[in-house]
Amino acid sequence: MVKKAIADLKPYTPEDTLDALKQREGLSKLVRLSANENAFGTSPRVAEALSKWGFTGANRYPDSNMTTLREAIASRLNVSADALVFGNGLDEILALLSRTLVEPGDDVIVAEPTFSEYALNAVVEGATMVDVSVDSDGVTDLASFTNAITPKTRMIWICNPNNPTGTFVSKAEIAAFMKTVPASVTVIVDEAYIDFTTVEDDPSALSLMAQFDNLVVLRTFSKAYGLANFRVGFAIVSPT
Ligand SMILES: Cc1ncc(COP(=O)(O)O)c(C=O)c1O
């Protein structure tokens, strides 16, 4: 028998593809905004590299350690290669984090509104969602997150910048918030849109990981890199 949490889920109805939508609406040009895809397309340099790939190794399983990508990202972000966990898009990482960390009856804190998949995965694991309303400017309200923490809290999601409000909390604010969070609670900062921020030179929470073992940072190639079709996302976790 299917878990009750899954039976109770509302079925996800995938949107039409852009081509199907255009056809249905009889339009020659249409920009789909709801999936936050990169409207500028993929870099021509990526297209060129792909065309040179040539399918010679397509019959072989890929390197499951993703060594080349792992080393390139580790060096680019200045993190240990062991700290990287890759997924089939960030979607898979979101599910894995909930599956690994959340027990039935745990509390999981999220902003309201935020990316809906945090709640979906937590609910599947039997967690109770604690929704904390964004402030009147649509900004994730970290002071109210702190007030919502109880001994049952297991995980806290910060989408930064937040989908769908597009607002941003600074690294200093996240650092101050982390000091209020017990070490047993994992805080996940989803930086799917971090490359679009212009407010700070180094807007990422990544550098805070040296101070806080319970901080996880997420990135994806789907947005700024224009590679949503490739399904590559990753977590940077504390190796301990
Ligand atoms: C905040 C946020 N996190 C994660 C994802 C999923 O990204 P991916 O394409 O890497 O699965 C999205 C996709 O829209 C998103 O908006």
C-alpha cells in the first residue's frame, strides 16, 4: 500500500512544452516565465563542445564519481571535491536531503511562499511543515524563522534569492541567523538563482560553511548556465 503522505499528494500536472503551448494558443512567439528557464539560451561554447563529443563513448556508463566535473567545480568554488554531491538536477538533491535527514514527525521550516518542492519532499518523509510568512517586502523573515525553531525542528530551507518573490537575504543576515540555530538542525541555502544577484560582490553563503557544519549550499546548472535540459545540480556539504 502506498504511504499515506504520497496518497494525499495532489498530482503534479506538467505544463505543456513551449512548442505545444505556442501551437495551442496559435502564437508565433511566447515566453514561458513560470519555469524560470534562461531565455538567452545555452552558451554557443557549450553547443560547440557537445557537437565535438561525437557519441564515441555513449555505449559506456559514465564515471559515476563525475571526476572531471567534480574537480572543476571544487577548484572553481574553492571547496573540497569530497564536499560535492551531484544530482539529476537539484530536484533530486532536494529529495535526497529530505530522505537522508528527515524522520516522520520532524518539523521542517520554510518561507511562505517559496519553492514548493521543499515541502513536497518533507511531507513524503512524514514531516510537519512550519510555514513562516515572508515579510511585507516579500523577503524571507529569518527572525521569525528563529522564533519558529523548537526541539522538533530538523531542517530549515532558505531559498536565496527566493523563488517566487525574487528577494535576497545577505550573507551577514544568514550568518547572524545561523548563530541562533542548534547544531542538530540542518539549514539548506538553495542558491539556484545566486548568479543573478548584483547587490554584493560575494553573495553566496558558501564561505559561511567553514563556521557552520550544519549549513548546506545548493547550486544548479539549470538557470544562469542555461542548461536546464541537462539536469545537473549539486550540493556543497560539510565533509564531516
Ligand atoms: C529554487 C529552486 N531550486 C531548485 C530548482 C530545481 O532545479 P533543477 O533544474 O536543477 O532541478 C528550481 C527550479 O525551478 C528552483 O526554482
